[in-house]
Amino acid sequence: MKTFMWGVLAMSSLVAALFFLRFWRATRERLFAFFSLAFVGMAAAWVGLAIINHPADEAQQEYAYIVRLVAFVILIIGIIDKNRRSGRL
Amino acid sequence: MSETDDLPEDVRALLHEHIESYEQLEVLLLLRRERYEEWTVAGLATRLHIREELVGSALDGLKASGLVSTTAAAPALRVAYRPASSGLDAAADRLDREYAEHPIRIIQLMSANAIDRVRTAALHTFADAFVLKKDKKGG
Amino acid sequence: MAEAIYILCAITSIVCAVLLLRGYRATRTRLLFWASLCFVFLAINNVILYVDLVLLPPNYDLFWYRNTAAIIGMLLLVFGLTWESR
């Protein structure tokens, strides 16, 4: 059941990433590329958790969560980048 | 739409990024052809048979794009063709010639760009929402 | 080390949610509505993650609580993206 759930999460995340990829192509707006990358990262983290699938294996789990953390950071960087280029920062 | 593929790349870019209306096209080309003159809004409106408000908003866009500059401030406002780069000038030059030879292609591309802009307007609003403005309400 | 990761996940996910909510409040666009909802649920997911793995003793397991939040968030986003595309 857990693997199925991680599959749902990974798949929906990838779909979101594809949408944002399309938005990036349509608008040339770099922020969408950051969104897309972030969701790819989140998908990768969920896939990682599904592969590890061992709650007792804390050490390995951490790597998956690091990937998730990176995904959020990428998004924040993207928003900062958007502000920079719009002349606010 | 394959006819518009024959247009040079810089002309397509110029139209896509900086020319949003027929008025802007006409104003730009006129200012460019008569680049050593400084024009008033009323003068442009009379010469092109376009309403002054439309000329005004066309000029705002062209100024923001770095194609036109104010040469004398209000109330006796005058503008002239002052491209921000030689690339822009070259593109405008080619646009002028293309428009003279293939006006339909230019108009077609401008319509396609307009449709494009509407479709992506919501997306641009999304992206612009992330620009953190100084809230007047302090939120 | 693990605690640092989990707390950072919680913090960064909250930051993202706040930024998106601000964006939605400023513009009220449909796309931002779904996106900010998604990140609110992802933030909930990561906060519960921190509570579950760091604060609570091992006999408590909030695994399904936090992941349900994540699923709701992601499904809302995918629904919103699909519905709002033309």
C-alpha cells in the first residue's frame, strides 16, 4: 500500500513538473523552469522512499528527504531569482 | 502559417516582444523613417490618422521597449526614434522592408502573437505574483 | 543530522506555502489558488513529518496522516493544472 501511495505522489509530481515545463516553453518565464525542477525533485524523493521502503533504515531515508529539501530550496531560489530580475532586490 | 517562417528571426523577435498593436507598428515605422524629426503626439495622430489616445499608449509601449525616446518633456512633449541598440535598429529596418514587401505576413504574425499573449497572460500573472511588492496594507 | 533535515524540510515548505499564498492574495489567479493549496498541504505534510520523526516517541506513527496531506495537496494541484488549462 505504501509503495502505491508513493507511486501516486511521484506520478502526480511528475505531471505537475510537465505542466510547468509547458508553461516555461510558452512564456519563457524562468520561474516555471524552477517550479518544474522542484517537482521533479519531489518526485525523485518519493521514488527514493519507495525504493528504500524500510522505515527502520533511517540513514538511507535521510537521503530521500535531502532531495526533497533541495526541491523546496530550488523553488525558493526561483522566486528570489524572479524578484531579482524584476528589479525588486 | 508557413509563410511567416520566411520572416527573419530578428523581425519575428521584434514583433513578438515589442510590437503589440497595429498602432505601435505604424508609429514606429513613421518615427523611424523620419528619425531626424521630433514629433508631437498630435502631429503623429494627424499624420497617421490614428486617435491621439492610441498614439499615446503606442508610444508608452515603444518607449518601454527602448525604441523611442522623449526628446522634449511635457507639456510640449516630443518623441523621436532612438533605438537602444544597433540590433533593435537593424531589426526595425528589416521590419520596415518586410512590411513594405509582405504586409499580410506581418499582420498575420501580429495576430498570432496577440492570441499567444492572451493565452499566456494568465501564466505571466502567475509569475508576476511572486514579485514581492511593498504592501501598502503592510501584509 | 536527520533532525536538521526534517526541520529544514518543514521550514522551507512553510516558506514556499507562504510565498504562494501571498501571490494568490495579491492576484487571485486560479492557477495560484491550486498551487498555493498544494503547498499548504505539502507544508502540513512536512510539519507532521518533523513532529512524527523528531518530537514523538517511536511508538507513535503519523505516517498515514502526513502522507494523506501530501496526496491531497498533489491531487489538488494536478486537478487544478488540468482544469485550468485550455
